[in-house]
Amino acid sequence: MVTHVRAEAQGDERGALLSFLAEERGGIRRAVLGLTEEQATSRPSASELSLAGLLKHVAEVEQGWVARAKGEPPAVHRDETNWNECFQLVGDETVGSQLAYWEKVTAETEAFIRTVPSLDDTFPLPDQPWFPPEGRVSMRWLVLHLIRETARHAGHADIIRESLDGATAFELVAKEQGTSWG
């Protein structure tokens, strides 16, 4: 759902990119607004996706990409044996704990992007068959990739939320702002 990007997007390129990323993050956060844990972890369609799972996934993906750009390992290692766990809450994980984790990740992302010497600086892509061999991408690419990834999942979240209780993205924006819609 499109909302108005913060005014600082009118400034420098970093501010604009981070503002667009923040806008898409908001769509996912709003999708879990007012839901119980049971609702957030439910799968109301034929898909395996739940809102809680999407929330966890976008947090892990963002953290992993920023860690890669910094030359660090991701906080959570996923491979074919535990890949599905990035789309579901396990153990004592809750929607609240995932929101808190994502808030920490987003602060680290924003601090990193604001302090990297240049958006033209590059880092290597992973050695995986779906990436070009010995490929490198820029910090600008990183933020654009995070915007794309988050926006895709925000759209999934809109559909899942509406399937759960009929709440639309516009209604959730109004609810978040304490106003009424319609």
C-alpha cells in the first residue's frame, strides 16, 4: 500500500532510499497491528506464508544482506536443512520479539547506509548459482534490493491480513494513526 514518503526523501539520495525502504517496512508492521499471536501465525490461504513468518523473514534477510555488505557473517545461518524456519516462529519467538529484532536491524541498516563512504562502494555477491560468478554490487544496489524484497512481502502481507479479518491497508494506516477510514 502506498503511503506518503517522509519529507526527508526530498533531500539526498541516501535519505530518499531509506525513506522508501521505511515506507515498505511500515506495510509489514501494520499488517500485524492488533492481531493475536494465533492470527499472525495462521495461514489463511493455500500458501505456507503467515504474517509472523513474513515478519521474521524480512528481518533476517535485511540483517543478512547488510552483514554481507559489511563483510560479516549473517546473524542467522540458513541452508537447505533449516530454510523453512525463516518463515515461521520457532521456540519462544513471538510477533513482539520479531518486531523488536527488526527494529534493531533497521536501525543498524540505516546507520550503516548513512555512514558508508559512498553508495558506489561495492561488496561481493554470495557464491551461489543464481548470482553471477565473482559478481559485485554497490551499496545503492543493496538498498534498492531491500526495497524490492520488502515491498514484495508487504504486498503478500496485505493479502494475508485482508484474508484474516478483512482489514485493508488503508484501514490499517488509519488505525496506526488513530483515525478512522472511510
